[in-house]
Amino acid sequence: MRVLFISFFLVITDQLSKFLIKGFTIPFLKFRYEGMFHGQRTKIFGDFFQITFIENPGMAFGYDPGNSLKLYVSLFSLFASIALIIYLYSARKKSLSLRVSLAFILGGAVGNLIDRMFYGLFYGYAPLFYGRVVDFLDFDFFHFTLFGRTFERFPVFNLADASVTIGVVILILFYKHNQNEIENSMAVIPRNADRGSINLNNGTKNDGPDQGKNISL
């Protein structure tokens, strides 16, 4: 389970970057960091790469499911993260590539989950589970149309989104290796199942139900 350190590092890095963008206050220290205002842009490499502060109201690519579905999106993210942790534990003896990819996906999922669950309360604009996700990485490439919406720039994203993407890419790159590993582990089951069978001719003991013998008088 050491790969969980990867997830932990990604979550911390993601949250620190978002606090630096959005700003934060530490009341008992009387410290306030303003951060950026919504929509502010800072050029890093000309128009190709900018830091642009926006808040994603819902899902990927800025799609807003509306307040009626927002709770379900947050709850789904929560249960999916728990499921990933459980699966990571069950896959602790699987290949490193599989575990690392899942750790990246988990780190990204938890990073954005924190925004959805707590940012509304922390920044005082929404109840629990109704927060908005902070995005700020703005690249000028991949102009495309998706769901009837045209993007002249690639949608603004964050480090958590990047972590999930990296995890999925690792899964794809090592898909064949992971598939063979699963098939090999499943192939061992029938061979192991025969070890408890009984050979009456050899006089061995049978741990299974007694099938009886044919006796000639």
C-alpha cells in the first residue's frame, strides 16, 4: 500500500495550488492571502500557457448538471474514491504499473472531491457537497467541439484533473501486461482446486464429501 503515498502527495499538492489561486484566511493568526480574482489571467508562456482562475460548477469541461444533481455528483465521487481505496488494497500484490495508475486516479479524484464537499462551507458560498472545483491551468491547444460546445482553447483544468489523466494513460500503456497478469492469476484457481480431491486407489484421505465405493460380494 505504499503507492498511497503517491495519492497523498497528489492531494496535498493539488490543494496547496488551489489555495494559492483562490486565496485563504487563517483567523487565529490574523493572516489573509488574497489569491487571484475570478477570471483573472496571468501569462506564463505568452498565449500558449496562462494561469486563469475559474471555478467549475459541476463536471468535466465546465458542464453544469444543476443543483438538483450536484449532490449526486459529489456523492458518486465520494463512493468512487472509497471503492478505489478498497480495490487498491485488494490489488496490493498486482503489478506496480496497475497500482501506480490507480494511485494517480485516486489522488485526482480525492483532490476534486475536497472542493465539491468542503469549499462551499470553507469559503461561505454553499452548503456541504455543493462546492465548486477550482481550475487554473490554461493551455492554448486542441481546439475542438464537444457536446455541442466549441472550445477555442483547451478547457481550463487543475492538478487533480492532470493526475486522473496520467493514471488513465498509464493504465492504457500497460493494459496488455495487466490483462495477462489477471488472466494468469485466474488460471491458477482450477489447478489449486484439484489439490483437495481424493484418489481412493492411493488410499489418501478425502477432505470432501464421501462418494462411496463399489463393493462386489
